Amino acid sequence: MTRTDLDCAILVNGETLLLEPSGAVWWPAEKTLVVADLHFEKGSSYARSGQFLPPYDTRATLKRIAALVARLQPVRVIALGDSFHDDGAGDRLDGDEIAMLGAMTHRLEWIWVEGNHDPNPPAWLGGTVVSFFGRAGLTFRHIPCTEPCAGEVAGHIHPAVRVNRNGLSLRRRCFVSDGLRLVMPAFGAYAGGFDVRDEAVTSLFAREPGVFAMGREKVYAVSAACQALLRKKKVEAQPNAIAISTVDRP
């Protein structure tokens, strides 16, 4: 892959990482693609409780990962936990989705990091299940450590930000980093977003972190004066209308 002017490159504990507008991280030195909080089958999980959403979120998320794999040609993919929305989510994948996922997990070194939603990811889908994964100067885990942890790349929090500019108010998922650690946005189609100004985010950083908002074609560094997204303090917020409308039918 060649570098372009659309790349947003940051240093995390001395390692150069490229922030993708899709919400993924590309680690060029290790040819490693990192995604967080895929939440496969969140739509079908909601349906079981009577909240009906278009049931194509898993397919949409898989297509986005496949497109990244085709473009970047990684040798390794790290999924940072909560890849499956619940313990039974793997059993609810249909045949085409299993084939799409299997084509990647059996061809690449695929690392499933355990999450709080999926402490036992279905090993039959291929790949290796670990509690965390360390390589070079970085450590990949699902839930960020509460204490300072240089080189940590984590998910779980689903950071998002709202930026007001030129009379427009834009809600975007975002990356948050102070150069020592990185919290990634959720990659899953139906994953929500949590206020970057909340203590759950700010307490992770000893100094003011940078906020990098996902745009349609590139990632943008956001100033500290941005207005943060306010989210209801619920463990599982319903996906917003924008997320639902972007889930393509198969």
C-alpha cells in the first residue's frame, strides 16, 4: 500500500499507526489491520427482545472488513473484542456470512481478543482466541486499563464526537490518543458512540489527548474546542437512524 495525502498517521508509543476513515487502524510496519467492537448479530439480538432493525448489520460489517483486506493486503488481523454481540451470535450467522468470514480467518493470521460481550468467541470460525495480544511496542486488548499503560490499543468505549462548524453539526465516531495509548472507535454497523468528554474516556489519559474524527474519505484531527456528543447513559443504546440507513441489503 502506498501512502497518500488522505492518510492520518499518529505515533503510539513510538509505533506509526494509520487511522482509517472506516474506523480501522493500519500498522504498516507489521502489515497488521486492527478493528474493534464489530458486534456481529447485534440486529438479531435486538429482534429477540422485540426491537426490530434491518437484519443486515453483520453482512455490512463483513463487507467493510473484506474491502480493507483486499486493499491493504494484511498478513494479520486483530479484532479487539466484542466481535460478537453475545455468546450465541456466531450460531446466528448465515451460510454466506460464515463463508465470507472463513475466507479471511483461514487465509490470514486472525487474532480474536476476548471482549465482555464475547468472552468465548466461537473458535470454529478460525483464528486464535487470546485475552490480549502484544507485539513490538504495542499491546492490544478490549477494555482499557484504568492505570497508565504505554503502548495500549483498546476498544470497548466506542468514542464519538459532535463537531459544530460553519453552521453544521456533525456526529462522528472517533479515535482518541495522547501518543502513549489509543482508544479506537467501534467498527460494527450498529455500534453506538460514547461522549469523548466523559470521565470514562478522559480518565484514561494523563494529558489532553488528540481526537481524530472519522470522515467519509479521511480522518480529521479535531480541536479541543469541539462539542462532544451527548449519549444516554445506557449500556446498550439503540443504533441511530444514520447507522440503520447505511446498512445495505445483501
